[in-house]
Amino acid sequence: MAKEDKRLVLAEEDCIGCGICVTVCPTNIKQEKDINFDVDSEPRAIAVDNGQAVIDYDLCKACGICTKSCPVDSLTIEVVA
Ligand code: SF4
Ligand code: SF4
């Protein structure tokens, strides 16, 4: 399925800002392997800001890996019609 057909959705009311999704995201992990990557200033596929997960839809590949690690099930993959 192509990237355009799926979308990661966050239930903001459930997210507790634990950051587990940030650490398991393969896109984030790949970025962090780049020695020039600045974690403080560059966007990541998913990050935590002000106690809430924030998805960057330009970077997120909707792979769904983070949805399996969220302790409160606040991340889901939605199929876009
Ligand atoms: S769906 Fe995949 S690429 Fe997007 S934030 Fe989750 S783990 Fe990262
Ligand atoms: S979306 Fe889930 S795993 Fe990510 S910060 Fe929120 S509660 Fe934690």
C-alpha cells in the first residue's frame, strides 16, 4: 500500500507524552544515525512537545510500528479513502 493510502492518527486526549513512540520509530532511528542530525532543531517523524506526541506528516511513513508500542493505544493507522 502506498504512503498516500495510510495515515498515522493520534488520539490527543489519550496520549500521556511518554515518548516511547519517538524511540521506536525507524524513521527517527535512521535520522539519529546521521552524525550531522541535530535532535534539538530538526523535525522528526514523531516527537513529544509539551507532553504530547506530535506527528510530522512530511516524515512519517505510516509504517505503524509506533502504534504497537504506545501503552495507551493512542496511535492508530487509518486508511485514507
Ligand atoms: S508510523 Fe512509522 S514512521 Fe510514522 S511515526 Fe510511527 S513508527 Fe514513525
Ligand atoms: S503516542 Fe503513545 S507512545 Fe507516543 S508519547 Fe503518546 S502515549 Fe507515549
